[in-house]
Amino acid sequence: MKYELGDYVKINKRWMKQKYPVYLVDYNHFYDYCEEHDYDDGIPMQTMKKVEHIEQGFICGIRRGIKVFHKLDWSEGTDVGVGIVDEGFYTHSQIYEDMYLVATRMNCIYRVSKEDIKLIKDVSY
């Protein structure tokens, strides 16, 4: 089902930004962390997570392609004679999600997936 602006809906879960510590300063710490946690293909980084949140509100927008997951990895780079090119951290295996914006109160706008929305009242007459 496609929701439109102004639809009155009930939400079960919402997306919340995930905060993760920035402790990987250089590649030495990165490799130690990967060995300690047995990561072969980069460190999985959940940028957003779903939390339980039951509330009612109105659809006020949509956002397409918000990144919710990626893997962080280190590239040794290639030596081109005058220096090393492409050395450093990079991300791969990204997962993107489309989200509706739901206004529940005058100061609360939440990002919600389509499967976590239930229509209460349609805007059409």
C-alpha cells in the first residue's frame, strides 16, 4: 500500500540513528580489532536501528535510500612510484531503506518503514 501526505496512521516501530564509537584511528588498531572479533570481511556497522515505538500521527513526507548498514574496511592502496594511492578506510556492502516521515506531535517527526505503518484514516473523501 502506498501512503499519501496527510494519511492518519499508527506506527509500531521507528528508525533511530545508531551511535558507534570512533576508536579506529589507524590501520594498526583496525586490524587488532578485526582479529579480536573475528571479522574477515570488514567491521559491520549498523548506522540505524529499529526501536519499538507505538504512536499515532500523520504522514508528512518520504525519504528514499537512507543507509542503514555498511561494512568498514581498510585498503592498503597501490604504490604508483610517487606515493600510495587509495590507502585508507572505505565502506562496502551498503544496505539502503526507503522511509516515511510520520509527524506524531508538533515537535516529533519519525522515520518509519512501510511495514511498520497501519492506516487509520485515508485523506481521500
